[in-house]
Amino acid sequence: MIAASLLLVFLIALSGCSASKYGKLESRKEVQQAFKSYQVLPNHKYYYRGAYSRPSAIVGINQNYEMNLSNWGKIDTDSKDFAILVDRIGFQGMGNQIQPWGSVILDRDGNQVGVWYSAARAAAVEINENHQVVMLSPAGLVGIGEQSQ
């Protein structure tokens, strides 16, 4: 109950800030399907957050933007790591599976920065004036280790 209340407060705060410097996620079925079929988008670099054995999110960032966060690991999309991470994204331990969602990552002006795949339906998104991703944190993890390189 407390977690749900905190999430609600977080989402309300994010929606109130959306007119300022924050971007957002926008759910898209085609993004979800692309990840499920292990499709790598051209001109995107891929990253994961969390442990390799249990990632919390995978993102593809357009080459026009730079990932400037130390808590996201780069994925070699030419290796089998990409498919392994995609398969692990919905696994929550103890045999529990949850359905991951696909979304586009939008900056504050509505420009598409990249794609997102995670069981987390919301995230804090901030892109600076130099097209650097300086905050990209699934709901509930904001502020934990979110630091620029």
C-alpha cells in the first residue's frame, strides 16, 4: 500500500514537471514487439540497468543522443547478450514473470530519444541541452546512483 502511494505521488510529481525539463515514456506496442523479436534498431546504442542476471530495463538510445549515466551497462548487440537480456527483463525471481512494456523515450519537447523495455511503466527522463541523457531511472529507483560520468 505504501509503495503504491509513493508511486502515485511520484507520477503526479512527474506529470506536474513535464512542462519543465523532464521527458517521459509513451507506451507503444510496436516497441514491445521489436524487443520480443530481438530487433535492434539501426542508429541506436543499447544499454541495460541492473544486474546482468536480472536487468530492470533495456533502452536503445538514438545516435543523435548520448547516454551520460554510469549505472547503465552497454550491450553488444552483435553478441547473444541482447537476446539474453531481453529474455530476462520480465523475470522477477522465485519463478514470477511479469509482462514487460515497450515505450518510446521522449524529451521535454516530444522528440524521440530512444526506446524502452521494462516491467516499470514509468521513469524519470531528463535530456540536457547537449542531447545527453542525464537521468533515466525506472519509477521507484529515482536518485539511486543516478550520476553523470
